[in-house]
Amino acid sequence: MERADGLHLHPGEKPVVEIARNLFQVSGPRIDPGEIDALLRQIASKEEFREFLSTQIVSCRHHVPGKAWFNVMAFREQGQIRLEIRSVRPHFE
């Protein structure tokens, strides 16, 4: 079974998963712009969210304890927030 390398969330569109540099649209409802805003507010720290409001772009990390780490890139395009979420593979020495 393949795992997604990334998740692209764009308002008004269905989620898109990225596997081995190929993009696949997920079935289901389109994403409401308010849902993306709410998700970013949950993921980003208050400082990171303030940075986003100021610069319209921010990169942060999100940790799901016991599960995984994710790099999150948020940016504003055509007045709406877009998220690119990528899993971070653990590196063991």
C-alpha cells in the first residue's frame, strides 16, 4: 500500500493527495474556505498565524503524538488560503 507524500487543500476544490509526485483528487465534497482557515488556526501557533496574517505565507510543523510529523505551508492566493501538507519521514541513525 502506498502512502501519500502530501496533501493539497485549496478552497472550493476537492482535496488532492500526492503520491510519488503524482496528484490524485480525492472523492467527496469540495473544501469550504472557512474549513481551511480553521485548520490553519489549529495547526499554527499564535505567532505563526500572526506571521501568516502579516506576510500571507508561513511554514510550520505539526505533530500528531505517537503518529507523525508534518510540514505545513500556508499561503494566500487570489485572496484565499491554500495549504500544502507533507509528511516528514523519521530519520534514524
